[in-house]
Amino acid sequence: MELTPPIEMSGSYPPLLEEVARLGGLPEVRAAFDWFRSQEAQFVEWQMEAARIAAPPFGEAARGAWLADRFCDLGLSDVQTDKVGNVFGVHPGYGRRSVALSAHIDTVFPASTPLNIRQQGSRLYGPGVSDNGAGIAAMLAVASAIRTARIPHALPFVFIGNVGEEGEGDLRGMRHVFATPRWRDSIAYSVIVDGAGSDTVVAEALGSRRFEVIVRGPGGHSWSDFGTPSPIIVLSRAIEAFSQTPVPVSPKTTLNVGVIRGGTSVNSIPESASMRVDLRSTSMAEIDRLEHALRVAVERAIEAENRASAGHGVRKPQVVQSEVVAIGNRPAGELAVDARILKVIRAVDAQLGNTAQVQRASTDANIPLSLGREAVAVGGGGLGGGAHTLQEWFDCNGRDLGLRRILLTMLTLAGVGE
Ligand SMILES: [Zn+2]
């Protein structure tokens, strides 16, 4: 997950505050809160076990199988793994709609990464231990508390360990969940746990679209084939034009040419050159506009280079061509200002005396948010750092605040009878 600066929010919701306070005082809920404090050693064990199983993008099967076993141990019903590798377990309630709690199980680390997961005092260290070991542990902690404390929630809970959140996974796991009629038609609210912390709520999905632009030409000798069209010159012209595309400050929109490659040697006219481009915005319309500008810039650069080459009187007409390949697509979206899920989590934060900022980020929540569904992404409590590095760490202190926050949010969304 990637964060950007907070969004200002205001307002309180007295009836919801009362409901959250009532739920927080129920004996079953208090028992669950006690469970969160007494079972910390178990949560650490789950977190370390999960982090010790490699789960690179497209290689999450072993960690998924481990998670399915944990769901079975916890007595969840209907435990199943779908064809892309998402793992589901249900805690039954009443009614057709449900509340989903999900955590991505993939990491950014290739399968060959040494997973030296270790504990020193309250700290856990190692790749993936926080992102998303903390999310997986939180999901299991909440499932275990609900079952142990026998909390009679109304709407069913669906627990999901999903694949493909990171990098080239491109949200494929969550995309598949919301393309499957059973889940798409039943999940009313999605609470997504990504990483550590209790101080944020992601309610806006930062969209991104990524492209590889490849330009190919005949190539040749720098002296004897002079005038042959050059892919590197085409790319340069395209970058010059595209980088001048105006972008609005609000909705915040960005463009980046992050990688360029190409050429053979200093005395060769290159046969190919490529660049990788990243477009981001909270508005899909802005991303569409930037994509159009990119394509126009490349086409015009090609035309200009081919015209220039023809003017050189190169013997046989030789041309450069381009290909624009989509290498990533994360849809943008945001919660409606009156979304219930946001009011609920703010009331929960008020009840717990927790301070949290509403943020915009790219997470699994992009998928439900882009479909107009209610979804938020939060942390699994504790503290974490060094995400996506081998020095990643998680500190268990304060984990129970994050767990109480998630549980109260889910119970308020689902409803709990008097
Ligand atoms: Zn993550």
C-alpha cells in the first residue's frame, strides 16, 4: 500500500456513537477485548508462521493452504480456495448481505528471498512481517475472538486471505472476488487490513495505469545508414511532448516516466527503445485523459521521425513503429461523503479514544471503491516500518487497539441484537 497526505474530514454522528458505545459495553464484546490482550503470543505465532512461508506475486499457494488450515482450526464454515488462490471462511449470521474482512497474503519478495523471521522482545523482524503479516494476524485474531466470545452478530462475516495485491499482482485477487457473483452480490461492506497501525483509514482509492511503450525500427550503422529513423529519438520526442501535459492539482494527478531502455552501441542506430510510464489520479477521467495524451505523443513522435527520415532520402522507405502495452491498471474511486462505513469507523475511533486520519492510497479497497461499494483499508494495530525491504519490522505494542477497532467496526456494520 502506498499512502499520500491526509484528507480533512469533519462531523460526528451521535446515534452511531451511542450504538458503538452500547456494543463496546456488551459482555461478549468485552470478553473479545480481553481475548485480544491475553492471546498476543498466539497472534505473534500466526504472524511469524505466515511470514515464513514465501508468497511472491503469483506464488501464494503454500501460504494460502496454511491460511485455509487456520480458518478450519478456528471453526469457520465453508472454508474454500478459489481458482486464483483466494482463501475464504465464513462466520454465519442472518441475511443475504455480509461484511468482509480481508488481508492480502502476497508479498513483494521473490521466492528466493531468505525469510529470516525473528522476534526480539515486542518486535518482529523480517520481510513481509508487517505487510502483510500484521494484516493476516489481525484477521485471524478477530475471527478467533468472535468465535470464542460467541458474539451474536446479525450479518455474516466473510474472512478473505486474498492474493495479488502487490506490484504486478495488480489487485488480481480482489478483482476476482468482486467478479464472482456469490461474493460480488453479497458483500455489503469491505474492511481491508493492510500492514500495521491504528492511525489511518483509507477511504479514497488512488488509481494508477502503467504502460510500457516500445518503439522498433530497422536499426543500422550510425555512419552508413544515417537518416534511418531512430526509436530513441522517437521516445525522446514523445517524452518531451507528453511531459508537458497539464495535470490538475485537484483531483491530484501525476505522470512519471520511470524507466527508459534501448539501443545497442554508440555507433548503432537503435533497433528498439522502450519506456515505462506511470499515471495516477483519484479520478478515472484524469487517468483516461493522460493515457490519451501519451498515445497521441507517441504517434506524433513516430510521424515526425518517419517524415524526417523520408526527407533524408534514405534509399528504401524504412519506418519505426510503436506498441503501447498496459502493464498495470488499478481503478480509482472514493467513498461517498455520506458513506456509512466511514461514519462507523469514525464513531469507533471516538469510542476508543483513537486519532486517525483519512487517507488516499492504492490498496485492495480500490476494487470495491471503484465499483461504488463501501470499503475502507486500515492497519492491523501495533506499529510497523521498512515495508517492502528486508529490514521490515513490526512492534506488537498497541496491537490490541487495532484489533478492537476492527472488531467494533465490523460489529457495528453487521449489527448486534440487544
Ligand atoms: Zn500490503
